[in-house]
Amino acid sequence: MGLQFSNSYTAPGMLGERRGAFEEDLRQALLAHNPAGQYDETIRTEALLAVRP
């Protein structure tokens, strides 16, 4: 839920009064897909640092 709410298009401020309904629908869809209710994701992050001479 937290990951979905961190996206700008589904941020709580964008959903307004529809947030509760959205959260319930999403929760039901996720549990139908995986009844354990846990999703793991590996995220690879890279950083490139540079300096000017």
C-alpha cells in the first residue's frame, strides 16, 4: 500500500475522499493475487558522482 501511495498519480492528496475506496479495492486485488499478502521486490540503485577539475 505504501509503495502505491508514494506514486504521484495515486498519492493520498490526489485520491482525496476516494482514498478509502481505492485502498480497499487495491487490498482486495492484492490478496486475491497472493493470499499471503506479502510482496518482495529487489530494487537496484546506482549513483554516479563526478567533480569538475
